[in-house]
Amino acid sequence: MQLSPRRTSAPAPDGIIFPKLESWNPLTEVATVAANVNKQRVLCRISLSILKDKFGVQDEAPMGYVARHRTVIQNAARRLIENGTYEEDGSVVIRAQDL
């Protein structure tokens, strides 16, 4: 999986920054958005099924929808990070109830 670099957002007072790094894994059908938490990278994942249910994503262009709904996805990821809701591998999985 390769993350695509983009411009970094402004630092947040809580130490969580979302650089515009994102990727799509066609095998697992999962979008990943990166977060920097106190200078540590945290991968925030959301599945295609959640993207379809919440945002009406079409199979052929899921990352366009991720970019379009980035703020909502980042806010959900931020809440999970702040609550310490990490997976065993250190990532965050955004579920339907988180949006």
C-alpha cells in the first residue's frame, strides 16, 4: 500500500494532525487516511461498505468520496484516537456508528 502525499493540514491543539496522505487497497476494499498523533503515524481505515452506506460511494471511485467527505472521516478518526480506540496493530477502524 502506498500513501499519496498532499499538503498537511494545520496543527490541532490536541496534537492530532491529518496530513493529506490517503490510499485505497483494492484487495481488502479499505480506504486509509493517515493521522499524526504526537509525531506518531496512525492509519485510520474505513471500508467500502461503510463508504457506500454513509456516502453513496460508487465502486469505481471510492477515493473521490473519501476526499469529498474528508472532514467527517477525520472527525470520526479524531474521536476514536482521543478515546484510545485502537486496533491491535495501532490503527483506527472507523465503523458506521462512528460517523
